[in-house]
Amino acid sequence: MDNLLPHQFEQLRLPPLREELSLHAGPALATGEPSYTLEDPVRNQFFRIDWLTFEVLRRWTLGSPRQVLRDIEQATALDIGYGEIESVLGFLDRNQLLQPDPLASVKTMAARHKAQQGAWHTQLLHSYLFFRIPLVKPDRWLTRVAPSFEWLFSNTFARLTLLALVLSCIQIYREWDRLGSMLMDTFTPTGLACYALALAGVKCAHELGHAITAKRRGCRVPTMGLAFLVLWPVPYTDTNDVWRLNNKHHRQQVAAAGVATELIIAIWSSLAWAVLPDGVLRSIVFPLATTTWIATLAINASPFMRFDGYFVVSDWLDMPNLHGRSFALARWDLRERLFGLGAPPPEYFPPRRHWGLILFAWGVWLYRLTLFLGIAVLVYHFFIKLVGIFLFAIEMSWFILRPLATELRVWRTLWPQIKTTRRTRRTAWLLGAAVLLFVLPWPTRVQSSGVLRPAEVFPIHAPEHAMLSALPLRDGAKVKPGEVMMQFAVAENASQRQALEAQIDSLRWRSEGAGFDVEQRAQSMVLREQLASAEAKLDLLKEQAARYRPVAPFAGTLRDIDSELAPGVWVGKNERVGVLVSDQGEEVSTYLDEDTVRRVAVGDSARFYPDGLEGPFVHLQVSGIDQDATHVLPSGLWSAQHGGSVTAREKQGYWFPERAVYRVSFKVTQSSGELAGRSWRGKVVIAADWEAPGTRLLRGVAAMLWREAGF
């Protein structure tokens, strides 16, 4: 039929249509042209056709293209030729809407069935990616029960639900901290099982919402069952019958019914969680009040996948096959921008819709790229490694590489035209420049959190049961080495020292006179041990006494002395009463991971920018790099939880890095100005070695492949 000449097609006898087909009036198109819906009740399929196709089909029984063409020219204002009739014939033949030829139907159907199935590996791939299992035929049951749910569609229930939404939002705002803590507490095997059961129940209610709304609008619901998307089960409802509806708003109601059902469950569950007391009922509604919001807004309401949101947007824009049409327009726009072929667009739209569809197509592609990569990684980790690698490759090749290969094949067919355009040369130059920028080394900067502090710090802590007896220096005073900074007095210390000194003198006298007395000579060993013990106690007492008179170990500045501290004031044990800061300069330290530290060398210049201050920075130079990884951080200042750059976990007061990090120390090469004498947390920026942007990417990919290659 495709090879017929015009005069041969003119004499052709049109094959009869299938008798069970029916035509329904459709909505008016955006151009004002009427549309119609062709229904195939056997397969429950519907086809949207335009005015021209409708006029051809209503005259199909005339038998020949010449008679159909003549009658259309006489009865309508359409100006068509045999090409349009041949196009309609091809549409009917491809979609099996013609009565089969008794002589050739068996071979034709077998060939068509084989072509649709493809090779065995294609069948297996499609079965893995998507298949359906019909479970029930609910149409008659829905006819009986649908009136019982009519109250859900009333204005009164809508107003009550809106009020419940407002109240639940107010209550959840008041108990937001408790909601967050309860959500974290449910991430247990039992909690995750509850979430799975809640999600399954909500999805069943979602499909029931579609079915009841479709039945309410007079549509037939032939089947409900399970669809498997990459082996993940989701319920489905066959609502193709809504294409018979002429009212666009009614079709949108059916498409949005599932999302509306989930939102209703989420709103009333949230209100129930907010008002119910702690107990079993509140624990039951909590999964419904959390997972339903996420599953609805993130998945079903998104127009980027062929779920409810897509069909609502498609019907709202009155654009069937929205994805396919926007993709075709975006691919045409890409070719024009890259090669300037001057080809006409696949469809003409107003400028605003034209650019909107192109941006929408790119949004869908980016969304699907992220989603399919996530699914591929999940599949890889869900199965055993060998099977996971195989399924990961299938996911990547089918969802990501296959569309790219299809577009590249189109470019190959257009290559004779592509290579001659001026814009192609410009694109080639830009691509070459991008590759050079990717492979040539760049001057790089390494950023990390750091701490600036004095080179030496001596904290002054109060001894036990101490009273300040003298405070010769005040805050900010300069201190010399060996100078007493403050003095504490305690009566028990002095009396113990006097008693020990007297005991030591007595033991020495007795030990020295042991050689003149027989009885004393027999006890000389005991006397020596008692003397050594008393001297040790006295040394310990002197060491403790030194804490009552702290002496400066180096020259510096006395800081952080409380203004209320004065002689006669009692202080608590180990209370920090001051700190001696060295005048010998400051140092900075930071922690870098193993991928970054290799780009830093001793002698590299750097800068320190303190947090909370604008303008001042400190010039630094790398003075040391630890050869061994740091197993425990000195404090939580460097942890990401406290605003640092090291991902670490806290356990029993210690901070353990999640990955290998190395300590890098710096010396201050210029005066730190107003930052001197105190500790500051901030950002360290290091002028590291030059590196190509692609090097880190390739190194990361190689490391990942090496890590995952082991079985």
C-alpha cells in the first residue's frame, strides 16, 4: 500500500472498519477545531482524531478514495488530497482498526505479533522493566458501592478538610521538634515495616479514588491490579474509558482523584496525630501523616513521570502525548542551536508555549537522569554483586544510553548537512575549548575549616577547697616567666605540711641514731621506709601547694580573668580562673581528606578568614602535614555538626572522622592584628598545586571502580 502510485491508490477499494468501533465527540482543540475520540472497546483503547480524520471516517463506507474525496469537497470547506486519505488508512492499519483479511489475516497477525514482541532478550528486558498483572474486574462492584462515597465529593466535606488542614498545620508547627524526634525514632526495622504497610494502604486507596471518580462520571473500570516497575510493585487502575468524556474538567477530576485521596488521608491523619494523646492510635496514624505527604507530592503529583500529575498537566494544556511532543521540540531546538540546520520545528506553538515546552523537556530529562541513576544504584546494592552489576548495566543502557544513541543516529543521518554549516564549526570550537578546560591544569584553591590560636596557652585552674588570697595581676597584664600570677590560701595545706616536716625530722634523727642503739638498729629498715614515705607525701604536698601559687611557664598575657574575682573569694575545684597566652605568635590547624591533602605541600601560602568578621584575614604558610591519618579529632570544632568541614560522629565525648583526614598546620607569616591573643574559628584557603578539573573526576571514578570490583 505504501508503494502505490496516486492513480493506483485512486482505484483502491477501502477495507472495511471493524464493526465494534465507535466515535465520540471530543473537546475543542486550542485552535478552535473540533476533535473526536475513536473507541476500540475490545482492547479498551481510545484514539484522539482531528476534524479531517473524522470527516474521512464518516465517509469510509463509500468504498473508494475518489468518492470519499469528492464527497468531502462538496460537503465541507476542507481542501484535501489522496495523501491525507492514505495517511488515515495507514493510521487504521497500524492500530488494527480495520477488519482483517480472511486470506492473509493469520500471517499478518502473526507477523505483527512477532514484531511487537521482538527478540527473546527484548521480551525479557521489557518484562523486567515493566509488566502488569490484572487481579480483579471491579466494574460491577464499583457500580454498587460508588453512591456510598458521594459524600466525599460534597462541598461540606471539602470545607471540613480545608479546616482540618489549617488546624493540623498550626498544631504541627507547635510540636515540630517532637515530630522530628518521633520521625527519627521510627527508623527501625519495625518502624520501616509500618511505613511500608502505610504506603501500601495509601496506594490502594489512591487507586480506589481513581476508580470511584471514574465510575461517578459514567466510565467503565475494566481491571485493577499490580504493575511492576523495575520489579517494584505498584497498584494500577485501568481508567482509559475517561477518554470518552467530552468535558476536560471531568477528565482532570479522574486524573487528580488519586492525589486528592492521598492528600485527604494525609490531612486527616496529621490532624489526628496532633490532637490524639500518646498511645496506640497516635502511633498508627503517624506513618500515614508523614509518608503520605512525601509520596504524594514527590511522586504522584510530579509531571516529570507518567503519573497523575503528568495527565493533569497534559489535559490542562490540552496536549495529549505531552512528553513526546515536548521532547521532539527540545531535540529540534538542540540541533538548531548546535548545527543551525534551518529545519522547520515539528510543531508550531505560540512563543510562550514554545519555550515553556522546551524548558519542560529539559526538566524531565534532568529529573529522569537523577531518578534512573538512583534506581540503578539501588538495584545494584539490592541484589548480589554479580546480578547487581548486570541489572545496573541494563538500567543505564536502557534509560540513559539508549536515548542518547537514538539521537546520535539521527545526527549521523544528517551528517552531510551538519558538516557544511557555519554553526557546526562554532560548536566544534566551543567543544574543543571545553575539553581543553577540562584536561588542562588550573590554579586551584583548597578550602577547609580551621582554628587560629596562640602558639602556647597555659590555662589556670583552681585547686580543691581554695580561697583566693592575692591577685597581683589583672586581665590583660603582661607576665614574665616564673612570675606568680595569683595565690590561693587553704589552712589544711599549711598544717599538713608542718606536720609532715616535723615527722620527717623525727624519722631522720631516729634513723641517724640507729647505729648506737641495738633496738633502733633492728628497726632501721622500717625507719627508712617510713622516712621515704613521709618525704614522698611532702613532695606531693609541695606539688599540690604549687597549684595554690601558679607560676608563669613562659612570657605572655594574662586573659579571661573574671572581673568579680578578688581576694577572699572561694572558687570551685578545677574552676578555670584565667589563661596565660604566649606572645610568641599564633598557629593555625585544619584537617584535609586524602584526596585533597596530596595537592598541598609544606611551604604553600594560605589565608585564614575568621568566622563572623568581615575584612581582616591572616597570611599563613603550611608548616607541617601529618603522615598518619587522624583517628580522633581534638574537639568537635572541626566536625560538620558544629559548622566545620570534617564529617565525624560523636561517641562518648570523642569525635571520630568518617573518612581518613590528615592534620595540616600553618605558621602565621604576618601580624594577625586584632585577632592576636585569642582563638578563632574560620576558613582556611590554601593556594594548592595546579590540577586539571577532570583529574579528580577520573580519580574518583577509578577509585570507585577499584573498590566495587572486588567480590
